[in-house]
Amino acid sequence: MLGFHRAYFLDAIKRGLDLTTCTVHFSKRLTSYTPRSSPNSPLKLNFQDGSTADTDVLIASDGIHSVTRKQMLSDLAEIYSKAGDELLAKSLLDVIEPVWSGRYAYRGMFPKEKLAAVN
């Protein structure tokens, strides 16, 4: 079995990007994002230090108490509520806060042969 450390995972994401045209932020704490005003407009990211950034893609890896998940699901719930689907809106709000399953997972594990087959 082979474990995949979080730092290696983040490095793999970074390597897959064209860093001449984009920026990766690992040391910032996102407080919120402003949704797109139109399909081609960027998302605006708002950070705890007061700085902002515009982006076309937001990959949220902000952990168990994810600010991104909370905002995204709240925004979707509001859309469905306005559309009259209160049941779906409520179900989205119900999964914002994580619920302990009674199990621990320190790292995802998979056979290294499967990783080799992907390369």
C-alpha cells in the first residue's frame, strides 16, 4: 500500500497548472468568494488578510470546516428555495456541517500498482 501525503497532493495539482498564467495560494485563509456575475466573469476570492484575487477556478482544500463548502451549499440552497424546491434546499443545508462517522482516516490508501497504471 502507498500513502499520498497532502503536500504531495497539493504539489501534483500545482505541477498540472501553467504557472505563467495562474497563481496558486496555499498560505492564505479564504473567508468568502463572490460568485460570478456572468458565465465568463471570474470568481472573486476574499482572504482573511484583506487581500483579494480573481480566479476562473477555485479548488477548495480548506478542510473539515470548509468555508467554501458552507458558502457553496448555502448559495445553492437559496437558489433551490427561490425555485420552490424547499426539500432540496433543506437537504443541502443539512450537509454543510460535517458529521462524525465514528471512523478515522489519516490518509487515503491504495495499492501502488493502481497508481502505476495511471501513469
